[in-house]
Amino acid sequence: IIASLERPTQGQVLVGGHNASKLKAKQIPYFRRHVGMVFQDHRLLMDRSVFDNVALPLVVAGLGHQETARRVRAALDKVGLLKKERAVPDTLSGGEQQRVGIARAVVTRPSVLLADEPTGNLDPLLSREIVSLFSDFNHVGVTVLIATHDVALVNRMRQRTLVIQEGEVSEGYFPEPA
């Protein structure tokens, strides 16, 4: 609902001061440029290079070649994959593919980052690395929302947490302000 992939049946969804539930269909693609999405199944284009996968949202947005290249390389560097920019996703490990997906999600400098089970298929060490990346993005002002079933991961994060069961918020953890 936050990314306007689905519309709410009632209520409103405010994202960055915009009521996402009131957007017209032609406004949604522009709105989504402010929302980065990391998918559990990576959703990479297997016939394109890592560079091209990360560049895709910038190309769609019409950014120039030099700015696109600069941002893509910065995003790949942030996730530790700069040296793999020419590789195709099939040659990467699952953790590397997930990091390509993260780079693609943050290359547009979104104000909100949504991650659906971003560590679901990763070993514990890679999971910690991915969560550390999300924490880094959060520290520079990006709102990060992670959907996960990994309770241990959530507990280690020590961040505001909501538990949703059968469509209802049932409990939450709210850390004390620093």
C-alpha cells in the first residue's frame, strides 16, 4: 500500500506529505521514485549486467548518462559490489544478488525504503551485513521498513517494531529515545 502497488479500501496512507491513497494513476510512477523497494526474490534482469540492473530506475526517470553512472557506481560501492558491475546476476551468489537489489532500490535516493524479507534466504552473517546497510541508510535520513519473520534479526536491530497478525497490529517494541 505504501508504494501504491495496492490501494487501501479505507483510510489514508501519508508518505512524504503525500496521500498515496489519493494519487491518480498517472501520478503513481512519479510517486514511486521516492520509494525504494527490495524484493525477497531480487527481481533482477538476468540478461543485463549488475550495472544495468541498478541503473534501470534512473534510466526510466530520464537521468543523464554521467549522473546515472556516478550514482550507480556509488550505490554499488556502498553495497560492496563495485568490482562486479559488469557481471550478470546469474553469476552472483544469493547475497550478492540481494545487494544488487538493495543498490537498485537506493540509487534513486528514496525517502522511504521498503524491504520484503530481505534476509529470508541468507546466512546469519550476510543477514547482519544487510541489516547494517539498512541501518546506514536510516542514519542518513531514509525511513526503512522491513517485513520479516526473522524475530532474532528484529530483536538485534533494537528499532521500533510492530507485529502484525491477521491484518491487525498486535504488539510492538518502541525503544527509548537516545
